[in-house]
Amino acid sequence: MQTALLMIDVQESFTQRPYWSQTGADVFLKHVNALIDGAQARGIPIVRVFHTDGPQAPTNPFAHGGEFVRPLTGLAPFEAALTIEKHRHSALVGTPLMNWLIENGIRRVIVAGIRTEQCCETTTRHASDEGWDVDYVGDATLTFDMKTPSGETLTAAQIRERTETVLVHRFAELATVEEALARAR
């Protein structure tokens, strides 16, 4: 079964947001770089996904063509088999990704990137619903603390646990970096 790694929204744009935390990013980068290195060593194609939206203004770090729509500092370099820009949460909506996966015989995708509960989770659900097997590498996803509607704080760890809980055995298999790479062909 042919596998591809989806590197979702690992971009400098997030460092411009007030919720950015370098503490979580350091651990994330360690895992995501190990995933990239392992994928490259095994010949697994890597898809680079950038999120762009909002006004074309210097104050918008997600603006198409903006200076922050580039790989996150510290991300291991790699040659992308495909680079896309998405404007929705799922990398499969409004992009050539679905056609590329089909044309290249990809049946399994490995999901990693930023934000755990948004674009990574949404792409995972969508890919599963479209028939792909998905390995969700929680260690290689990143999110940040959030306020609930009632004013409580959900920590990044709680958000990750919630995301993994709703995905496991329904939309994806949870995997460590090593497990995802071992299942890839």
C-alpha cells in the first residue's frame, strides 16, 4: 500500500499569533523532523500544505504570498512531492491533493502538522471518509491552549487527548513516528 506524508500548515504564520508557544513547538519539531527524516529515507512522498486566507494585508500572517507563509523555522528541509495552498480546514477541499493522491496510487496517509484539533483533525476525518487509511501522529501535531465558551482553559495536552479520542478507530489509527513509518510502504 503506497503511503504519503501530509505536512499540514507547518508554517511561520503561527508564530505571529498571540497564542504561539515555543515550548510546545520544540517538542513538536523534534517529532515532525524525525517523521520527515524517516519518510525521506524510505522514499515516502511528502506533501507540503500551507494555509492561506484572509485579507491581502501586511498585518495578515496567512495572506497568500505573505512573508510568513513559509516553512516554520527549525523544520527539517525536504523536497515536496506536491506543495499546495488551502483555504479551508481540510487539505482535501479546494486543492489538487485528492486527485494527486489518487493519481499516485496513495492508499494510506500520515497526518502531521499544525493545529491538532483544526486542520490536522479535519483532514484526517475527510481522508478517512474518502476511503484512505490514516495514521494520525499526535506527537507530530501542535496546538495551543484555548478558552472554552464558559471561560475555562483547555490545555494543549487536553485538546490533543480529546482529538485523539475522537479519531482513534473511527477515522484513524494513532501512531508514533516509528509506528507510522513502519506501516508505510
